Amino acid sequence: MSELTAGSRLDHYELEELLARSGMASIFKAVDVDTGRPVALKVPHLHLEGDIVFSERFRREEQIGQRLDHPGIIKVFAPKGKRSRTYIAMELVEGRSLRALLGKKPLPPERAVELTLELGEALAYLHSNGVVHRDLKPENVLITPEGHAKLLDFGIALDESARRLTWTGLSSTVGTPDYMAPEQAKGRRGDVRTDIYALGTLLYEMLTGELPFVGGSAEAILRAKGSEDPRPPRGIVPELDPMLEEIALHALEREPRDRYQRMADLLDDLKHPDQVVPRDRSEILARRRRFFGIPRERLLPVFLGVIVILLGSLTWLSHRRSGAPAGSSLSPASGHGNELR
């Protein structure tokens, strides 16, 4: 077998145009010669087809897509008959990516909220089916000619009903740094709150034209996410509605427990921003100053106390092993530890 190109034939599909290419797969515009239906074909690169775990991930991506049926999610079609090689046939959307729509300028707030609501509804549907996307970013959102958002690419999605897979081609950190939640950067699997963080990042970017964290490298961005707060959106767009800023920052909280806990809660606030009550973040800030429940200003005395206890324990063990009671200068042969002779 050889790598496919435009003009190639793959089973009952004629490949017409290369739409996109990543490090793992190519996506072609194709036509089903049996039905005349246009489709998008995602075909993994040949050198990866022999990797058993990658093939299992790819198969899982197809299975996830096939069981989903939502207007905000690209549809995956069931295969017809035996395939000559691995690929996924998907709904073809003649639109453009959210990245192409964004450019470097903010969208009108009403449009940003509209798209966030559509994506949030699609993600809520995903979550109700036990799936966490984990790679939400502008490149994985298509905008239809009618202006609606469609979510695609479940290559690193978490299926909570399936067994865990490990593939050497993927590190324990999965996602795209600019949109990755802090817990993903630490190698955790993530949950629905991970998608909430990514959607908060998209909302922030659509409202301001910028990302909440910037840095000279992916590592710098991920470090900032783990130790700093995002720039307030109104510091970039002063006229922005304070409640929209509050919603975005709530979704972007560093710790998952401090974010929206359900997508439905985020969507409800977006639908009724006038009813949003600004949070008192004093308890969140207080928790950050604690280490294992201990206020950080008390860590030094506690640390010194632990060292004293450890040293005392080591001294006692040392005397115990030598056969003499700790603190005694008497000979063991004396037989009376409380008499002087």
C-alpha cells in the first residue's frame, strides 16, 4: 500500500481533494460512487496502521462518532462491507473552521455567546453519553455556511465506559496547550470540567481576540496555567459586559472544583447573564494558600516541627539499636537503671 493522494480510489470512494493533514491522519474530500454522496474521509498514515494501540484508538474514535447523533456534532457513517484499509467516513461540511473565522479580532459579544451556546449544547450531549472531548479548539470546530458550529475530531476523546489505552505515540499529557486545562498538563485523564475549561478559553478568545495565557513556549503557557490567573477580559476589551467576564473566568478557574461543575450550569449563565451573581473568590484564594489543608504561612513552623520529631525518633532508634536507653550513661551490666554505684 502507498499513501493516498487526490484522485486515488479507496474502496467505493473517489478521493477528490486533500482537506487537512496532521501528524496522524489525512482528511480528504471524497464521493461515494455508489450513492453520489460527498463525504470526508479520515485516513491514518501508513506507518501508524501497524501500531495495535493506535488502531484501537482509531477504532474507538469511529465507534464514538457512530453512536452520536446531534446537529452540533459531525456525523460518522457506518462502513459498508469490508474495508481494504483503516479509515473513517464522515459528514462533509462545506464551511470553514472557527480558527478561520476568528483571525486576530474579537467577535461581537452576541455572536461569541451564540457560538459558545451551540458548542456547549453539543458538549453537554457528549457528556450525557459518557464522552469527554478533551481537545476542543478552533481547529476542531467547523462553521457551516448557515453560521452554525459543529464539533469534530474525537481522536483523544475519553470514553468513560471503555478501558484505558496507552500508546507510545501519545504522552500522558494530551490536548493542545493553549486550550488545555491545568489538570491535563499534569497528565490526568480529565472529566467534563476539562471540556468546560476549554470552552471557557474559546469564549475568552472570541470575546477578546486573545488567549487568556500567553508565553514564549508551550511549557511556559502550561506553567502559567498552573500558577497564575488569566488576564481579566475587560483589561483587553474595557466595554465588555462584566457578567460575560465573570462567566469566562468562572469556567477558567485553575482547580476543577472551582469551575462550573456541569455544562448545563455554564449554559444557564450564558442564557441569563443579567442574573449572574459575581462570586466571592476569597475562599478560593484561601484554599490556594493552603497545603494539605495547612495555611501556607504556617508551613515553616510545621515543617520545622516535623524535622524535630524525625531527628528525635532517629536518636531514639540509634540508642535502641546500641542497647542503651536514650539519654543514659550507665553500663548495661549495672542491672539497675535508677541506681548509682
